[in-house]
Amino acid sequence: MRLLAARERTVPLGAPMRNASIAFDAMTASALALVAEHGGRRLAGFAFDSIGRYGKGGLLKERFLPRLLTAQPGSLLDKNGLLDPDACVRAVMANEKAGGHGERPGAVGLIEAAAWDLRAKALGVPLWKAIADWSGTLDANPRIAVYASCGHFREGGGLAEEVKAARDAGYSTVKIKLSGDLASDLARIEEARRVARLAVDLNGCLAPGRATEWFEAVAPFDLAWIEEPAPPLDYELLARYGAMAPAPLATGENLFSFDDARNLLRYGGLRAGRDLVQVDPLLAYGVGEYVRIIEAFERASWTRRAFLPHAGHLFAAHCVAGLGLRAAEAAPDASLPYGGWWSGAHVADGTMAIPERPGVGFEAKPNLFALLAPLAE
Amino acid sequence: MRLLAARERTVPLGAPMRNASIAFDAMTASALALVAEHGGRRLAGFAFDSIGRYGKGGLLKERFLPRLLTAQPGSLLDKNGLLDPDACVRAVMANEKAGGHGERPGAVGLIEAAAWDLRAKALGVPLWKAIADWSGTLDANPRIAVYASCGHFREGGGLAEEVKAARDAGYSTVKIKLSGDLASDLARIEEARRVARLAVDLNGCLAPGRATEWFEAVAPFDLAWIEEPAPPLDYELLARYGAMAPAPLATGENLFSFDDARNLLRYGGLRAGRDLVQVDPLLAYGVGEYVRIIEAFERASWTRRAFLPHAGHLFAAHCVAGLGLRAAEAAPDASLPYGGWWSGAHVADGTMAIPERPGVGFEAKPNLFALLAPLAE
């Protein structure tokens, strides 16, 4: 297997909506293709960004794709001559200083993800199977739990309608955005809970002075989890919130490395058997780093059922299946390139079976594949 | 004061040398100019990267410069109508999620630094004076302590000659690179200590299994400090090293935010009155964030004498003078654009007086100004 080309395009994904911390009007995301030759065949491996941290075109073009394309070809392969995604990460991380895990882990994660698509296609298996075999996961299963993430702040409201649409699409747990303002948050919970079981996302914006009252007030609603009550790197505040929370806490979507996830484990006061870890492999150097994170938690008596990757869409769903994780996150609106699932996949009772196709299967999600296919031509 | 244009160029700064973790052959850095109109005059503010984390051209062009240039002009000014560097940071950080402090803080730091150069030029004062006035620093002083940073790993050696050249140039403390390999490190210390008082830099590479023996072996050498013995985000290991170190520890050059610096303070086991903090304002969102970091340490009984900013060159020297910090770092080779100081500045007995010029004074460092001036044309 030999890499021939790598192409990135940064696509606008702006939408007139907000969470508690940012607006999405000018949001962008990276689409990436790696083109390779394998056994006389031309193969294309694709990756598409998680949403929320902007595209990584500059970094990919300045540093990471040139290193990938100039690496010794043998250094990128496993002993069977197949592309080794973790080896690709090592190659592109040459001469990068430690620490500072921000945009870089997302740029590298896209390369790792596209390398996984290539590897699985070369093996002729769905990505989840390739990940399960590589990681030695015994209880991998293409039928996974999925939950819907919606309920952003929008002009004109429509929260109940959005949650109802998600429930009608087969999701049994729906996550909505809150702001940390108790009156408004309670009104939103009341509006949405009539329709589905709720998880809520504070995007780091629950003020310490309001927390006691806030947690007490939401206690009656049997929330599936309360997401990111504290800013992502304030482990001390998170531990305080964990001690008072009436529901599981979930966090980690803004931690992008093993180093940062280990600090969450060491200092965040999270509880095995209750809380959830949302590190996003696509934004955090890829599956290899993610498995090392899982193993660090397992050494501290956590199980994989605590892992609930942020965003990541089709790619993350394969990670959930291939590594035996708790559930995958879905933007339920299939008209979005990063919403819905593969043609022919059906969500029912909060679960979905990943269709049998080689690789990630972007080819079976037409409005997303339309962004990717031109990069491989 | 009104911004007219912003231009960045990524310049190659490759050199055939290594530290314990990376090679510098393909290193790049960003040169940035902000052009403004002020009182009928055209002014240019400049910034030049710290070295080691690569240029930030992609991020500046994709996200941060467009936000700066499209911000409401009034939102960037203080009540006197002068450009407010901290307000520029708030403007360019619009719609950025929390956490993930990697490349972004360096891109934003460059904008903040160029805004400082503009502000000081508009005021007609040296940057250190503008920073002292803004921050309310009472003991600001243009005469600062400086130390030389050299002794990278190079083909052919020449360590003693390099340290001797630094001493002959007026530096009394010289920092050299070590690797964590005890025999090689002792040989390097022996070679260099005959010439100058030494600090040593491990760039995160002291293995836990070797640490006890290593610290014992270097104890007799009266090292000024031992820099980055542990990886930057492994606070637990750093605290263990701090308990056994025979000299002050210094760290923080790879922490790029208030959030990360606060975690260092909370979990790193550093000791006020002994250890040193090397956060680099230019790589960490600028002077505003840096002052907030200093204040967090002051609230924990630290003093500003513990602050020793990494790299940053002319800009960091002004921060040291304007905020009353311990010392500035110098690459002593003035033939490098980021080495030596202003024409007419002289180092003697490890101190130097910043010349009286408006702003940073890049205009008086010809081989650096040659990289910056074309951006303002």
C-alpha cells in the first residue's frame, strides 16, 4: 500500500444557532481525502471533521500533510504491508513539541481517520471491524446505541418540535442545550421532557455561585446526564460539581490528548460507574490515542461503557461499535452533511445497526459524499 | 486609532540542531504587521513569533485576522481611543470554544503583541512603559536581567565554545540542553560549567526510572535551575520531581493559557520562593492573559520574581521590564533574526538596558526588521 496524494478542503457549515458559549454562523469543517495504491487498485480514504472547532486546512497544509507524503513509505505500514493509522500519527508528529493540544490533535485526527478508512477498505471490512481487530476488542458489535443532540438556541424557538422530530426518528434519548440560567433552563427542560428522555448540555457555563440551586432544581427530572457544567480545564470546579450533581456528569469533548484526559481522570473527581467521558477521537489524534486513553481509565477501574464520544458522526459510530463503547452522538437532521446516518440505516428504540460496507461508508451518505468525492479525483 | 490592514508571512528558520525532543531543521515562525491610522499618521505594529511551535499563518488567515479586521472599530479601543490589545483578544476569540490551548494562543498572542507595538508607538513610549502603565506595575525598569539559551545538540559539538561566546557577550547565566541520559548529561555539564553558571533544560525527557540517580548526580553543580524535567502536562510527575530536585525547577513554556497555568499551580507541586514559571506571553494569548496568570500565582503567595518568560525575544524583554519579572531569555547569536538585541544595547554582567525607542523597537534590529518591514508597505 502506497500513498499517492492527500487533499483537504475547508467547507463552510454555518448555521444560525448557538450553544451557551458560541455561535455557529461562521463555522467551518475540514474534508480530507488520502489517495493510495493497493494491490494494483486505487483506493481513497476519507475523513470529515467534528463540528465546533473550525476546519484545519492551514495546519494540514503547512505541517501535517507534507510530513505524511514525505515519510518513508515503509514507516507508515504494518507488518502485512497495510497502512497503519497509528504509524501515520507518529510520522506526522515528528518534530512537534509536547503539550499544547488544541488544533493539532484535530488535524492529526483527520489524517488518522482517513488512514483508517483506507485500511478498512483495503481489508474489505467495515471500519468497526478493522478497529475491533486492531484493538483486540472482543465485544465489538455493529448494533450500537445512539442518542440525538439538538435543541440549540435559535431565533424563534421550536425546541419541542425539534425534540419530537428526533424522537419520531427513533431516538429515545435527546440532548438539549442549556445556558446555566435557571429559569430559562427549567422552561426548556419542561418543554422538552414531555417528548423524550433528556440529557442536557451546559457547554461549560454553569456559574459557581448558581450551581447549588441549579443542581437542586433539576434533580426531579431524571436527566440521563448533565454535560460540561464546568469549563473543560477547571478540574477542581468539576470535582465540586460532581459532588453535588443529581445525575451523571459527562465531559471531555474539549480535551484533545491522552495528557489532558489523564488529568481529567486524576483531578476531575469523576466517578466510575456513574460519569461519562466524551473525548472525541477525531479531534484528539485519532483511534490510537483514544484507545490509550480508554486503557488509562480501565486501569483506574472504569469500563468502556463510560465512553460516549463527542460528535464524529459516521466515524465515531464505528468507534463505538468497534471498541464496545456506550453510545454514539447524532445530529438527527439528515439534510445536514454531518447529520443522520447512511442510506438504509434505521434508528429504532435508540439503537442502529451500521450497514455492512467497507470502511466508514461515506459513499452511502450522499450529501456528505458530495463534499468528499471531488477530493479523490 | 483605526486598523487598516493585517499581514502575516511565515518564514523558515530551520537550523541543523536539536533539543531532547525535536529537531529544528524545518522550523518556521510568523512575522505579523498591523497597519493603523492614528491622528492622521500611518503606524505599523509588528510581532514576531517565539521559536519552537511553528508559524501560525493558516490560523491567522482562516480565523483571527478576518475577525480582527471586521470587528466594530470602537470595540478594539480603550476610553482614550487607543488600540486596547486585550480588547483585540476578546474580538478575535469570538465564537471560539473553551479549552484546547495549542496553536490558537500563539496566533492570538501575535495579534496582541502587534497591537501592543501599535499602542506604544501611538503613545510614543517604549513597550515596557506602556505595559507598566496598563498593568499598574510600580517597579518596572528598563534595565533587566538576561540569560543566554544555547547548547543545543549539533553535529560536531562545540558546546564549550558556544557557552564561552555567550559569556564573552556579557551573559553570566547560560542554559544548555540535556537529554536525560546521565553519562552524556554529566559530560556536557562538565564541559560547560568551566565557562559559566549553568541552567539546564531537559525538554520533558527525564525518564521516571532514572530520575533519582540523575538528580543526585547533578546536585554538586549548583545549577541555576533545571528546566522541564517532566512532560508539560504531567503535573503529578513534576510534583514528584520537585520533591527530589537539588535545584529550582522551571517549567511552563508549553502551557499556553490561564487554565493550564492554573492547573500547574494547583497540581504541579511547585514551590513559591524556589521554582520558576516560564509561560511565554507571545504563545499564550498575550500580555493580558499573562497578567491574569501572574495574579493567580500572586494570590497563592508567589512573587513576580518567579516569572521567567520563554523565548519571545525583544517582546518578552519588554514584558520582563514592564511587569518586573525575573529575567529574559536570549539566543545570544545576533546573526539570527531572533538572536541578540537592539543595535546599541549591551549586555554586561547578565543585565541589559532596553533602549529608549517607541514600541518594541524592531526597527533597531536590522536582520529582524528586514522580515517585518515589507509587511507594512
